[in-house]
Amino acid sequence: HRKVTKICCIGAGYVGGPTCAVIALKNTHIIVTIVDVNPTRIAAWNSDSLPIYEPGLDAVVKECRGRNLFFSTDVDKGILEADLIFVSVNTPTKTQGVGAGYAADLGYVEAATRRVAEVATGDKIVVEKSTVPCRTAQSMRVILEANSRPGIHFDILSNPEFLAEGTAISDLMCPDRVLIGSLDTPAGRSAAASLADVYAGWVPRNQIITMNLWSSELSKLAANAMLAQRISSINALSAICEATGADIDEVSYACGLDSRIGPKFLKASVGFGGSCFQKDILNLVYLSESLHLPEVAAYWKQVVEFNEHQKKRFLHRIITCLFNTLTAKKITLLGFAFKADTGDTRESPAITLAKYLRAERAHITIYDPQVTEDQIWLDLSEPGVVDDIESLKKQVTICNNKYEACEGADAVVVCTEWKEFKMQKDPADTRGMDWTRVYEKMKKPAFVFDGRLILDVHRMEEIGFQLESIGRPGKGFRRSKDWE
Ligand code: NAI
């Protein structure tokens, strides 16, 4: 099989950037060029402040950039020179037309594929890195063959990415597995072997799995659906805990000790977010419906519906505890990213919560250590509503100091599990939070709503807070059930 010497990655996003940076780091003999149609993003990749925040990413890029890693807006040149091309463009949920709200918008994948077909003057291996519905490789093949110069051969591989934002670099360095799907033909197997060699630069061979194209495509959707389902399952149980006096952390610990279940990804929370879980499940729902499998569709759809319910449940708890009105009350949101260690806010539960709180006419103050102010305004404004931004700015304050953000608040809501919101170990621990200092400057009773289960009930109550955590009954409950 062919040895890959030049790689082009189309799409310099959360996936293309880190993935290909690590490929370049571990394969100094391969020239890796990451291209994107967005010049601002490429400029940022070429600067000292990278367009995405990921622990460890800066160091990797610093080491390879200019050596065998390049970022460019010249998509055609990247395609022309490469023998292997990753297609790592966005595949958002369609917002209109057939399948709106469910189906993946494959417009970007198709545009990138057409570009490859038009530009290529030699044989190429084209790799689906984007998460796509099952059998997309078939469409890509038709497009490539119908639009390319005669005599050029394309091999299409599926190589879904399993990295998680916030731990992208360590996930890429030590992946649980690398999945490569190909057609079961001599050419397909040979292309898969070429790609496997790239990963073998650092991943043990027995963790590089090859399989049929359609299994590989479906495995990515399946993995995300099952991960999200674990979250919705534990969140559904958290509702029972709040109503009965059970504690979701204890339930999750007890269940996780069963080796068939396992302890990971069983943390209850205000809900999952991120660009992938919801999109990929809805994609699976749409796929099931198009295959005339309505029961299958309904099963997976419930995972997303429960996630919405969990956010609403949390809001209701805030309203109930704050004496049934939030009007003009100061509510501080700690964290706006969809999870810790990322600046990404796509589908962040904090967005939904902030919108709900706005509808309750609360005054909202937001602090996040990584999300930019512009991003927060963008996430909270309704597209197309001109005067919205003004009323938004009357109701929402963005603060770059976590203690100032909490001053005078009626309630503090932990939306993201950033380490800096955990209680400091001792007064010298500057990485944690001095909750006593927060308490002193808050309105009383001082409510904290822990949407990520990072705060200890007893220590918070010792300070004087009324702590209301997901999956645990609040103080109100305990008072009324004094037989506990
Ligand atoms: P992203 O939106 O951060 O990046 C995609 C990039 O592709 C954008 O910068 C866009 O300008 C560029 N692009 C779009 N069309 C293009 C074209 N025709 N030519 C050149 N550039 C083009 O998206 P992200 O998060 O990197 O996701 C990419 C894919 O990877 C999606 O399918 C996603 O589902 C999948 N994925 C995402 C993960 C994540 O954690 N974000 C994890 C695993 C998979």
C-alpha cells in the first residue's frame, strides 16, 4: 500500500485542528496542511492566540507549526498536493427544509467533496472525519466519480473522531481506539492500511480497528447516542432522588461498581451540551425514521427530550426556592461553556438556562473563565431581532471576575464544572473558590444551585448557604421530612 507523505485537512475546527496537529507531531515525515474557508480562523491558528482553547494544544501547535504543520486558506493547493485528505467540516442539524431539526446538513461535506473532485489531478484517499449519517461515503463516491478528471481513482474511508472537547489532546495521544472503515475490496483495504500507518506513528496497532464503511459510520453515531443516553438515564434518576431523599452521587457510585455498567460518564447534571450529542442523536432519529423504524426513532428521541426536561426541572427548582418569583432578582451563572476546560458554548445548558431566566425577568450576571464576551452576546441574542441586543444588555451583565459576579446576588447557579468553582482546599489555595467570601457579599438567604454536583452540601451549609444540588433533596425537603 501507498505511503502517505502529504495530508490535507479540510476544516480547521475543534476536530480538524487538534487531530491533524497531533498527526503532525507524531509523524515528522508527513507534511500536514489544514485548510479552511474562514480566513479569521486560519489567521488565529497562525497566531499566538489559537481559535480554540484546549489544554495542551498550544504546545503541540508550537512544536510543529512551520515544521510540518501548516494552516492556510488555500484549499485548492492543499487538495492538489495531498495524497490523503481529511474532510473535517461541520455537519450541523438542518434548520429548514426536509428533515429540519433532525437531519444533518451535508452541504459542507458535499461542497468540500466537490472541491476535491474538481481540483485533484492524481489519485487521492478521501477520509470522512466529520460525523455523518450512515452511507454518506456512498454519496461522496458518486460526487467524486462524476466530477473528476478521467482516470483518477479515489478511495473513500470513514475515520470518525472520538475525541472529547476539554481533553482533546490526551484523547488523541492515547485513544481508546482508532476506527477505520473501508470498502472490502483490495483498493479499499490498501487505502485503510495507508491511513492505519499514519496512526501507527503513535497508536498501538491492536487499537487501530478496521471494519466495513457503514459499520464505521454508524459506530460514531451509536457511540454518541449511548454516551448521551447514560447522561439522560442518570439525570432521570436524579429527579427520583430529589423527590425521595436518595442521593444521585451515591446511586451512581453504587451502579458504577458493577463492572457491566462501569463508573464513567454517570455524573448527573443540569443536562448535556456540546455540538455533538444532540445533533448526532437527532441524526440517528432521522435515519431510523427514513428506514421506517419509528419505534427505534422514538427510543433515541427520548434521550434528547429528557435532556430538555432536565434543564426545565432545574429552572423550576430555582423559581420555587426563590419564593416563586425571579423578577428583578440577581442570578449569577458561574460558567457558560458546555463543560469544563473548553471555551465552546455550542448547545451549552447555560444558554438555555439564561434564556429561561430572562423570560422570568431576572437580572443575570455571567462569568466564565474561557468564553469570550462576544460569544456570550451572540449565544443569547435572537438572530434577526434588531432591538433585542439592547434589552439583552439591560438584563444581562458579563463579568470577568468570579467574586464580583456573585456580589449582591440572590442566587448563584453553577452551570459548568470549572475547577475554579470548587471549594478551595485551604485559604492559600488560589485555584479553588473562597465560598465564604462569596457568602458574605450575597443577599440572604444565600442560595447556590449546583447544576454540576461539584459542591459539598455540609461544607456549604456550614458557611450558611442554602445549597440546592441536582439529584439531592434541598433543605426545604429535609425540613418537611424530619423523620430523616
Ligand atoms: P467546526 O465548526 O469547529 O469546524 C468546521 C470548519 O470547517 C469550520 O472552520 C468551517 O469554516 C470549515 N469549513 C466548512 N466548509 C468548508 C469547506 N467547504 N472548505 C473548507 N473549510 C470548510 O466543527 P467541529 O467541531 O470541528 O466538527 C467537525 C466535524 O467533526 C462535525 O461533523 C462534528 O460532528 C465532528 N466531531 C466533532 C467533535 C467535537 O468535539 N467538536 C468530536 C467528534 C466529531
